[in-house]
Amino acid sequence: MLTCIQSGRVIDPANRRDEVGDVWMHDGRIVDAPQGAKADQTFDATGKIVMAGAIDIHSHIAGANENMGRLMRPEMHHPGHEAAPVPFPFSDAVSSTFATGCRYAEMGFTFVVEPAVAPRQALQAHLELADIPIIDKATLAVLGNDDFLLDLMRKRESPDAVRNYVAWTLATSRSLGIKVVNPGGAAAFKANARAFGLDDIVPFYGVSSRAIVKALQRAVHELGVPHPLHVHCNNLGLAGNVDTALATIAAAEGLPLHLAHLQFYGYGREGECGFSSAGARLAEAVNGAKSVTVDVGQVMFGDTVTISSDVLRQFNARQQARPRKWAIIEGDGNGGGIVPYRYRADDFYNAVQWAVGLELFLLIDDPWRVFFTTDHPNGAPFTAYPDIFALLMSHELRAQWISSLPAAAMEVTTLASIRREYTFNEIATMTRAAPAKLFGLSDRGHLGAGAVADIAVYENDNDRAKMFRSAALVFKGGDLVVRDGNITQYRFGRALTVRPGQDRAIERRLADYYDARYGLRHDFMKVPDNALGRPDPFELVPCAD
Amino acid sequence: MDRGGIDHAGVGRAWIDGRPATLDAAAAEAGRLLADSRLPVIAGLGTDVAGARAAIALAERLGGAVDHMHAGQLLRDLDIVREARVMLTTPNEARVRADTVLLVGPDLSVAWPDLAPRLLDAPMGHEVVDGARHVFALCPGRSPVKRARETIEAIGRNAGELPDVLAALRARLAGRPVGKLSVSAKRLDALATALQAARFGVVVWSSASLDALSIEMLCGLVADLNARTRFSGLPLAPADNAAGVLQVCGWMTGFPMRTGFGRGSSEHDPWRFDAVRMVESGEADCALWISAYRSAPPPWTRKLPTIVLGAVDVDASNASHVHIAVGRPSIDHDAVEYLAATGTLAAIVASKKNDSLSVADAIGRIAAHLRPDDRPC
């Protein structure tokens, strides 16, 4: 079927297009305007904004830790209105996989990456993703606190061994990339360390956090995996931790490296409370390090649950739990911690955190290298995104918020002095074109011929939050899935994966390892297609040669 | 576990009111009973992940409720997560790291028959400096866990003493005085000292034999120990894939089992959606009972229209109006289920693969006979 979205303002930075015009699609793909052909179906987008479907590169939406977060907080699940039949199964079950797909689609998102899957929990993560309707999704596999890798490094084995192990992990866990979370910190915590920095040494293994980052960065790069190593640095959330982030940025040494939720590392020790924004310093460092990409992890005020594979950090944060309950899970590699938290607008520290995130968005000058996240649900639930778009696009709105926040907090940030306002083109770059590039996806994040027909159409409403909260139209793979902010049908997307080549010898070695150490077959963590209950659940993204 | 003489050719058979029927006729009759029901309850839920997904989706479509035969036990552990704090570890991590293990309460080797070989007697990881493992048992009752070579030191005997002994132990760890107990103060203090000396200790319990307050006390004790050293908990999962079904219910609905859909969206209430209460009180007027791992019968006494998806096709003539025999997950058909050895969901290739029906297949056939409904299920 030939479909045309007519006369909208088409904003497509990947193809340098920003003009009033049409977008055509056929059989789920975008096509060039056909000569003389008549559309079978047309949608009038006059006065509206047309963009590719948005991509969220870092959002904790699936996996055992996320599920523990759901089960821990039954009190958060009230849908906020009187119980009434819902049009689609579980679409109002707050925090359920089904609601996750619906809420993302309603905002015009069509692809979301779950960034922290322990390889041994990959099957559960993919089962959860399979029950997220509408959108495409992917996982990043977490390495860097696992005994097998640390032992390779302890024995000073060659980079080849690390590379083969990384390739095997990507293939087995059906992931799109590799993440490292507080490298070495979880392993050190098992040996009773209570703090862990970039140049600290993991007990027994004798390797530093820095060495783990460098080994994984190199392996991912040499394998040709499009997404660079995704790093959750040490010392998350601590005053003065900007030094850790700056040192990690420097450690990229010109090779690609992605730093996650940088806001949580943007803290200095200035001011009366010994806690201040270092957002400006950090942004300057990112601007100068062209091989580095970052996402923000913006904080917004309200109730949330922090869910992290950084078990050491979560253990140290347990006393801040609101309400006062928490779970710390000592996993085979990283494990995780689930700590409910309430960000308060009248709290000095939380107000500084809010400002740091916005400083990073506004002071990092290249929208191709700074990505839009709240580290859902850690900084805020992803449903807060529309309010953040509004803040980025209006200096005046920010000024209103600033005037209601603790003055002492605003004094230790530069936010009030920043006048920059994001344009639609920059928003589309940051949430569409750049994320597709970051994951090596040639057929997503843009509206050129051949792209998957993932399209979001918005009313051009001066209330930007309202505009981005409920898209006028959303197409996923050419199917109309949202109209006037409401879901029109369930369909199921796929999980994107990479499968770089590996030396088969690693398979034999891992079999011996799992047998000797755990008395288990090494394939207990496999994720077979037919276990997921959806047809054709995976899509392979090519690696560089 | 063998099927006790039931031959595989019998799998896939079905009965209506005790008389053999075709699978289609049985599925149609099941569909009619469910469609005519005002409030159906889907209970038992002894099934694999695919079966749980299908059952929960069916309950949502019907506006019914879901419960699991071991939900009461599961919720005792989960209540601590929902109301207090827990520090947990995996069976693998306990195996390679635990230099000190505290077994709490009776019947642990019933809850996990492989407890001794997989954990207590297994070699420790190379990263552990001193490879010796010290094991203590708190109130183990009359059938304590046994190690292959070494002995396990028992402190307290009867499970009935456990709440008092646990409270006293936690008090001694905090340096507080305790009153007179059946366990001597000296032994209690020696245990407290041993736990504090652990480098990575693990507490093992089964909520089958512990009440909620004892589990909370135990989790508090673990949290206290982490002020100085490392300690973690390993609760043993109930049978019938209860922990796997819990995960599915969590991601699909946001809630554990004992969740209802009668008012449109998911609502969780451990009392309201207790299947036994719903049936005995007359609130539920139709039951779909699922027990694919073994032929556990429904635990209620009141008669009501009942559909059984059961592992073994005997007793088909009794309580149920419709009985469909299904295969055992991971034996008769491939399945995803919770694996006690790893504490994760795992995809298991069937050990005696045959063409028996899975719970998901059976529910799919029943759902096909429901009234037209444009919702995807």
C-alpha cells in the first residue's frame, strides 16, 4: 500500500531536510515521491511537524532488576484514574511491559535500548522485550565485573582472548552492544570494598578499573561493533566525582567511548554544602573530546525507583531510600540494586542535579554527541520526557522553574545564565539522527528512501510538553499505531542485535570454565528465537569489516 | 520422575464430564464455560513461561483473576521486598564465594534437593583466599541437610523455636542482652562471632517453613552484618515454576500473582484474589486449574465449573467438567522455566520430547472458542 503524509514540516537532519513537504511510504519503508502515482491512503499534516520515530538509547525497561523494581512498589501502580476497561491488554498496567510500549509510542518513540542486561539474565530480558508492543528494542550486555573477563586480565592474556569473549557474549545474549558498569567495583564490593575509583585495583585480580575500560573499549572497537563501549563510570552520585568523569573522558584516548547518564557525574565540592554543579567543566571536556559521546540522565522532580547494576553505589545509597525499602542483589557479575527515591524540588541537592543535567544539554554544543535520556527510571520516568523537551526549547520556561527552586542551589550552577534554546532540528538530531548513527543503523532515525517507515507527526503546539506527550500520528514500520495520542493497534517489533565473528576456540574454553566453576553447561544462558513466543523476534545489524 | 505407567500416546487426550472427548470439543466446552462465567479464576499456574503468558493474557481478556498454588509462600518472601529490605545473591555466587553458610529452618533439602552437592560441598572459586566453608544450621528440625564429608553444626532443634532464636541472634550481633532460651548464650555468641568473621556469608531459607516475620528478622540480620562484612541471602524458590511465573506476572501486569482484571486494569490484592477464598466464598463461578508439572488437585472443596489442564490424565472423571492432558514442561516439550541451580529463567530442551500439548497450546485452543473479541490476546 502506498501512503503519503502530506504537507507537513518535514524535519530530517540526517538528510539535511527541513521544509514543508510530503513523506511517502510503501510496504513499511520510506520511498521517494513516486512519479505520477496516486497514494492509496493520505494523511494531512498541514501545520504539523513530521520527524522520524524517536530513539531512546538508554532506558531500563526490561530484565530481572527492572522486574524487581515493579514488584517492590505495588503502591506506584495505580493508573491514576478510576478502574475502567482499557482498549488494549495491560496497556494501563503502570510499569508493565505493555504499558511501556504504549507510553513510548504515544510520544513518537519507535526504538528503545535497554542498557544493562547481565548475560546470564539475557533470556528474561528478551522475554520482557518480546512483551513490549509496537516499538523495536535492543539490549546492551554488561561485562567488566565477571570473573571470566577479570581472570583473563589477571593472567595477562592477549587482547584476542578478550575480543573473542566479548564476541561470544554479544552473540549469546543477543545484544547490540557492551556496557561496563562501575568497572571492577562490583567485584571489589564482594571483597568488602566500600568505594572504588578509576585507578583502584580489584582485589585478587590485580587489575584497575581503567584497565577494564580500556580492554573492553578496544575489544568492542576491533570487533567493528557500531556502538562504542557504553560506560557507567565509578563514583556515581558523589560530590567531587567530576574528576572521575574527566579522567574517564581523557581515557578514551581518541577511540570511541560512550559515557552514560553524565549528569550523575557532574558534581563539584564548591559552596557551603560541599556540593555544586560541575556541568560547565564537564561540557567543556566533552566538547573537546570528539570521539566521546554522552547521554544526560536528566533528573526531574517526583517519585521514582532507582535501578542500577552498580551494586556498590546502590548499597551506599540504601539509607536514602524513600520509601524506606530497598533490595541489593549480589549477582554473578554485576548484580544490582533497587532503591526507591523521591527527587524533591525543595531539596538543595536534587535541585543542583536538575540544573546539572540541563547545563550539559545546553553547553555541549554538538547535538550529534549528546543524547536525550533520564536514565529511566533513575533520573525520572521516561514519561517526563515531554517536559524536558519543553525546558530545552524555552529559556523563559527554565527561568520560571529556576525562580521556584532553592536559590542556594541555583547559585552553584551556571544554568540561569544560559540562553540557548534547542531548535526542532536539534531535537530531531539528538533523538533521531544521532542515535541511529550511534548504533550503526542506516535505515532508522531518518526519512530518506529505504528507511524503515517509523514516523512521528506532532501538532506544532506552543506548549511543547503537550506537543511531545501525545503525537498526532505515529507509524511503526508503516503501520499506523497512534492517532491523536491514542494507541490504535498492537503490533510487535523486533530486538536489534550484532553478531561479530569469533574464534570457535572460545566456546570450548567457556564450556570447560562453566563446568569446572559452576558445574553447569555454558549454554544455560542461551536465548533461542523459539523461546520468545513472537515470530521473527530478532534483526541483525551488520558490524564493520 | 516418571509418569507412573501413563503412556505418552495418552497425552493430548481430553474429557468432558469424565467421558473421553476430542480435543476440539473439550476446548470448545472450556471456552463456553469461561465465556459464560461472571468471574473466572485461573489458578494453580504450575506451568512454564509460555503457559503463564497465555494464562495471564486469558485472565485479562476474561476480566478474571490469576493465582498460583504457591503464591502464599512466594508472597511471604516478596512482602519483605515490598515493605523492608533484602540483600540477596544467586546460587552460583553463593557456590563460589560463600565461606560461611547459615541454613535456617527445617526441610531445606526438600525445597532444594541439590542444596548440598551444588552449594555446600561444591568447590569454592579461585578468588576466595581460604577455601574452607563453614556451615551452620539454625533449628533444622528432624531431617537436617547433610554434607558429604563434613558435619554441619546445628544450633537449636525445633522449627518452633526459630523466631526466638533468630531474634536473640540478631540482638547478640548488635551487642544487646537476651533472655533465657533453649540455646545457650555461649553457643549463640559463638555463632554470632562466626558470622561476623565471615568474608562472604550466605543465609539460606525456604519460605515454605518460615513465617513472614522470621524472614524479615533474617533479612534484617543480613543487613546488619553488612555494616562490617559481606553477607547475603538465598531464599529457595517453591516448586511448580512459582518463581518463573512470578517474573512473568510482574512484567505483564506490574504485580505478582493474586491479581485481578475484573475492573479493567490490573489490581493486586493478596486476600481478594486468593483463588481458594474466591472459590469457597462463591465469588468465582468458574475455575481454570493448571498443574502441568504434576497432577496437583485444586485445593478447594466447593464444586464449581472447572477446567483442568493437568500433567497426568488420571482422575479425569472426578471434579473437573473439562480435562485436557498437557505435557510436562522441559520433559515432554521445550520450555522456559526458573532454574534453581542458576536462579534465572532458562530455555530447556525437552528430555523426552513428544507431541504432547503445552499449556500455551491448550489455552490457545480454548481462547479460539471465546466470543469474538477484537482485542489481541
